Amino acid sequence: MNEVYDEIDAALAEGRSLVLATVASSRGSTPRKPGAKMAIRHDGSFRGTIGGGCGEAEVWQAAMDTMRDGAPRLVRVDLTEDVEGDDKICGGVMDVFLERLGADRD
């Protein structure tokens, strides 16, 4: 997780904004537990992970919205629903909090 904190430190020092995604709660079997973090840059690249797969993609998309409008969000990642493929095989639910840190505009 140090890589996420290093990214936050660098972004703030350089006057860049980023979105911090933090697993706030989890129930059942999930790839990451509360406290797991991911830092998403303005260009969409990121450091850290909250679990990968389609759940992380849902969070990434919401993070890009937070980057644009600055509004914090709580994203529910439901890994219990049956879908085609093996992306949601964990069977749990995570709530992920998104907040923009740093500059108001890049």
C-alpha cells in the first residue's frame, strides 16, 4: 500500500489532483478488505488495487466522474450476481468510497 501513499504524496507536491478509492466495508467473500486503496490519476492510470476485474472497472469509471466534478461517491460493488464469464466469482459485496484530493483543476 506504500505505493498508493507515495502517489498521493507526489501528486500533492506537484499540485496534481487524484482520486483515492478506499474499500469502506465488505461482506462475504471479496478480493480486498476494508482499508484497501487505489489512487487514480487524471489520465486514468492508477496505482494500487481494490481487487481487479469488473468490480475495479466499475470503481474506476465512478472515479473518473469524481475527478471531473469533485463530488465524493460511495460505490457498491456487488460480486454476488451471476454473469457471463468469471469476473464476479467472489460472491461478496464491497462499498468503496471515492474522494478527490489535490488541485481543483488539472
